[in-house]
Amino acid sequence: MLLTGLVMALISLGSLSGRADDTTTTDDRHAEYYYPTPESSEIYNARVQTLPESDRSRRIGFVTALTKQLLEQRYDPGYAVFAKGDNAEKLIIVALQDGRFNTIYRSRALLANLTAIARLTPFFQQYTLADLSTFLDLMKLLGFEQVTISDGAQFAHQIEIR
């Protein structure tokens, strides 16, 4: 279950020391390798600050624990989650099946789903105003600066987190 995955990813953290537009990031070295060049992007002004202890190791630990839990589910999650960048500051979510996350609306629906799940976790409740904060706020807590969601074929949407 995805909730279990997110909970386990957030638990593992304890053990480890907008506006939409049609512009895209020009210096995105991951575009055309992991996903097509983003056709839309937005800036998200987070409601939280990055935790002082959030570093490359913590971000990789989060993604590793989340991926492990996703792969242990009884069903295929249909997408991969990974961190890239010199400091693992970019979260990338890519669909592994056709027809997923191929519009900005499906991408935002995924974020809404991840927000609902994150709000149930003790970590999220401890460090945010759980009823106001979003999955993107969680990413800011962990020190992620960018989230890209792609269908893995033709569509990608990129969010800069400030």
C-alpha cells in the first residue's frame, strides 16, 4: 500500500543523520535522458523551510525507502521515483505504463494523492501544518529543489520549489 511506503520512507528519515506557465528550465541535463523536455513548469512557494539536517544522504534515503516499499506492494505502482542532481536535489517521477501522467491534470492528481498520504504520517504532522501543507512542502523539508513528473514518452511537467 502506498501509505505504508510513504510512512516507511518517512520513518527511515529519522534514522538518517504556484504558478504554472509554459517556460522550461534551460539547463536541465536530465531532460531527454529520463524524460522529454518539460512542456510546462511552475514555481511552488513552500510553506516550510528545509530542515537543517536534510542533505543528500537524507534525500537518497527517502527515495530508496519509498521505492523499496512501492516495489514490495502486491501490485505494480506504475511509476518510478528517483533523485538526481549533484546533491540529489531533484525528484523525478516517471510513469512506466502508457497513459499515466500524460497531462498536467494527471500530474497534479498524483501530487494531490501523495499529499493525502503524506498528511497521515507522523513526520509530516510533526514538521508541517498538516491540513495546509502539501507533498511539495514535504519535498522542501527534505531539501528537494525541483520535482519533475513525466509520462516517460511525450509529456513532462517541472516544478521549482522555493
